[in-house]
Amino acid sequence: MRCKSLVLVWVAGALAWGAPSPLEGGWAAYRAGDLEGALAQAAPLLQGYDPSAEALLLAGFAHYRLGEMEEALFAFSRLVGTLQGGGEAVYGLGLVLRALGDLEGARTALDYAFRLGYAPAEEILRGLPPPPPPSPKRRLHPLGVPFRAERGRFWAEDRPLMVRGVNLGVALPGRFPAEFPEEETLYRAWLELLWAMGANAVRVYTLLPPAFYRALHGLNRTRPRPLYLFQGVWTELPEELGYPSYEGAFLEEFLLEGRDVLDALHGNLLRPKRPGHAGGAYTADVSPWTLGLLVGREFEPFSVARYNQAHPGRVYRGRFLEAMPEANPFEAWMAEVLDRLLTYEAEAYGTVRPMGFNNWPTLDPLHHPTESTAEEERALRRARGERVEGVPLRAYNEDEVSLDARNIRPLPGSPATVFANYHAYPYYPDFLNLDPGYGQAVGPFGRSNYFGYLLDLKRHHGEQPVLIGEYGVPSSRGLAHFQPQGFHHGGHSEEDQAEQNLRLWREIEAAGLAGGLLFSFLDEWFKRNWLFQEWEDRERDPLWHNLLDPEENYGLLAATAPRGPGWTEGGKSGKRFPSSSGGKGPSSRPGPTPSTYGSSTGAPCPSGSTWTPPRAGRRWRRASERSSSWRWGRKGGGSWWRRATTPSGRCAPGGRGRRPSPFSAPPGPAGAPSCPSSWSPTGGARGGTERTTPGRSTSWGP
């Protein structure tokens, strides 16, 4: 009986060994024209947070050939937005954009696919009509006011708009924040993912390359609801730029940057690139979807206090705005900046829009008796017998000076509106956790210090809309600040991070604020936290991912470095798998072997390199310090994302990629591939026609 059992087990194993995988079965159905069957085979592979890029490609092309463009766009955006799938995924995205009527977006994507080595894109490109000539910008008469910020809300014409947005920093791994990606198709995929998430706004901190604005323009022209933009006008501190104060040359340089930003938003700017600044030809008019400007930075309290001391009695009254009599000098300076930008847009383009500036609890207009000054802190420590001389305090005076948007008001009859904006996190500064009144506040989920603080802001500003321009918690292993209700500055799993972010959003909504912008879209490797900054080389910090650092782990989209080939799992050392030449693993469809993303920049693998996919559950060593693995997911019924751990592939220097075999069927309608090629790598465990394990992609959760 035991022998018979062993024989049966052996026979069953042999049959299973030779049976096609669901992915192979799906491609076989696709090849036979059974697109519904192909999707049925792919469905189990798309569950959870880690579907393979090959399964997403199958689903994307099957949906495309069925005419299900929304589903196809989503599948290809997941691939392109996470730097997976190589030229083939970009090609698929281009086909879908063409079908949706966005010919310029399609042209850009297909050109990118061709540059990545995907030859079929060339034929489709040739069939596109030439781009239309640029049309001159017409000034509005009378003054156009597409958006307003009043009565506690943003308004699009006469409709109230609750802002549900995400902050988009674009520093890829290995890059500093001003080293911008230049590919329009990458921006388009990111924006499509944000749109599918349910976001209605995206915020950028500075002027990005023209590619971003073309991508936003293309999305909003083809989507049933818009993705609004909060555009930043960034500045450094005067002393960092070599200026003695905020006045004079610094002010005029800041306003010049603001005017460039406004010209770019109206598709009317040509400026050269220079270090730290984007440049190029800005021809996409995104002003119809620009909900507001956010000017400046989180100004340091010492800088504001120094300005107030140097300019006592400063006042301002302009064309649209004025500083109220109780405004401090820096608030009057900010009123001038906002008013002069409003005046420029009104005179140049016949429109105005809501204006705000970046602020944070450190400069809020509230009084916080539980917050000690640096001098008080040193006195307390001396009384405890501690040595304080020569020991720096790693904190500002968090309640020393204020910057109050309520002290900047429109003149009577002015169409301009001003909103308050705070980067408010639940764990910092300490007064959020120490104030006894905040601790008694009861929000949608029970007691919440954060909810108490939000209510305090709302009470102060009254009818002036309050936007929480940054909020969120990071999924780092390290923990930089504790918070009474568990909203810690780090120490969260990715699942907990998603739940906490959703809870923070519900509290913003329940407090009656105008909305919030979640921080952030990407993990940012260049960031530094006070726990580690003394031991990190600032110039090399972007080249590696510190999992302990909270500042590097806020993203909805995670970027993690794969492990090296010596990493073991269950006591067994990793095994190298055969090379393939596609960025998604083993198969490719019509045309030459597509190039793959060999680094975070989206560049193809260098000449003489191959893409080595990892075995499921394992991650291989990076080929360079800039290489990374992107992963994507969502959390909360289609409204929020979370991230999921995935393996990644790498560009391995040296070897030669395998050439795909001839295709067994011609391309499908409208350029969609009809079938995958067969794959015959050498050195497989079973030899012959073994298919390698596909490279793993990021995922979209159930």
C-alpha cells in the first residue's frame, strides 16, 4: 500500500510538473483569442499585493483588446508607475491613451517605448496625425475667478470641494529633490494611479519639468473628473542664497520665480535649465485645474523672529490684499508676495486663484503654555544636575513667533481669496501631546490630541478655509516621537501606516477643515531624521534606503533595495536563475527584446547587461547604488493605498540576454500583441524550455 501511494504521488507530481502554469494557460488563451479566458486565468495571479509584471501585462493587453480601456489603463499604469515591464508596458500605455483620444499622451508614450527598444511602437507612431500647432493664450475679460477659498471650503465655481490629495515629491532613489525625472509617461502613470486612488488633488513643491504639466493636462482632458493641482513656489532662506535679508534682491528673485511658475501654469514659459531648477518649453495650459498656489517653505522660527526684529512697523496694502493692523512684519512681507503674484496673473492672464503659504505648528498663531523655550529647557536641565554647556538642543523654539494667514485679508470688493495651510503631523511638536485640552478632545475614533489641535485651528481661523497641507505617519522601523493614541513618528507596519493615515484623514474631515494632502507619494531616500543625521554623509544619503529613518518611509509608493544573492531563506542560499531580456521576466511579444528599467531613473539596462529576475520571495543585489525595487498597493475600499513587500530584479553586468523566438501569430487589432513568444533559456533546472520565474511587480490590493 505504501509503495502504491508513493507511485501515485510520483505520478501526480510528474503530471503537475508538466502542467502549464496559470500564467502560461492565460497566454495560451490570449494566443487563441479567448480573452475572457485569459483574464480568468490571470485573475488569481492579480490578487493580493504582489502580482507579477507578466500577469499585469497579460491583463492589460487582454482588457485593451476587449475594449475595456479603464482596466487596461490601470494595469499599464501600475507597471509604468513602478518602473516595471520595460518598453512593452510603456507601449501598452500608449495604445490605451490613443484609444482614449489622448493622441499627444500616446505619442509621448510610444516614443518612449521605442527609445526603450520596443520596435512595434514605431509603426503606431507613424500612424498618428501630426501634433496641432500651439494656440495663443487669450486673456479673460472680465477677470476670471475659477476657484475660491471662502466659507471654510474651496469652491470650484459654485460647487464646494473637499480636498483629498497627495503630496508629490519626485526624488527617485539615488536622486536629490531637484534632480527631476524627465519622462512624461512616468508622470502620467503616477497621476493615473493617484486618480484611480480617489484623490482629487496633487501638490508639487516647486516648478517641475514641462513633462509633468503635459501629463496632468493629458489626464484632465480625458478623465471624467479632474485632478486639481496645488502648485508650490519654493524658496531657500536668504542667508543660504547669499542675501542679507528677505528684502531687496531676495524678494525680487522670489517674485521672479513666482511669475515663472504662473507663466508655466498657463503654458507660456520658455526658460533654460539651471542647477536646482527645472526648465524647458512649458506649453501645456493647466491653469483651469490649478486650485491654488502654496508659496514659500516651512519657515524656521529664528528666521521669522530675526525679520520681525529688523523691520518693525512694516505694513502692506496692495491691489488685492492687505496686511491687517495687527499683522507682524513678516506677515506683511508675505501679504506683499501674495498680492504681487495675484497682480501679475490678473494683468497677464486675466484670472486670479486662491493663495496660501506654507506654515506649520511651530509658527501657528495659537498659544501653547506647555511648550518650553530653549532657555527654559536649559534651566530645567541645569536644575537636574545635567551638563548643558556645549550640548546643542535639536529643536526650535516651537512657540516663539507666529505666522497667521488670518492677518492677510482681501481688500473690499477684491476677487482674491486666502486660505490657511499647515503641515500638521500628530506627534510634533511636543505641545500636541502635552496640552491637557487636546487630550480631552473626542474625535470619530475616541480621544485624540490631534483632533483637539485641528479643532483649535478651526476655531482660530473661523470662516477662513484651513488646509492640512501635509499629514501622515511613516512605516520606518525607527521611532522618532511617541504619540498618546499611537500616531507615532515611525514604528508602524505598512498595514498600520495605512490604517493610521485613514484615521487622520477622517479626523481632518470631522474637524470641518477644507481638506488634506497626504504626505507622501514616494519614499524619499534623500531625507534625514535627527536620530541619524550625525552619522550620515549628506552627499551619499540618497544612494541608500535607511529603513530605520522615519523621514525616508512616508510613501504610498515604497522603494526598497533588494537583498544580495548571498541572502538565505530557511537556511538555503539563494540560487541564480537564468537571464531573460524583458523587464518583466521571461516572455516578450512582437518586436525586439524590450529594454528594462535598470535603475530608479527609468533608463534601460546598459549595453551588455541582462535582467535577472529573482525567485519568488527573494531579492537580489542591486547592480548599482541607484537601483531599487518599487512596490505599490492600496488600502481601504478603493480610497487608499498601502505598500507590500516584493522582490525585485536587477541589471546584472556582463551576460547576454536571450533572444525571443519567432512569434506564433500576428499582432492583434490596433497594435495589441496576439501572443507571447516561447522562451528557451539555458541552464534551467529542468533544461529545455523551462520558463524563468517572472520578475515581481508592485501591486494593487483587493
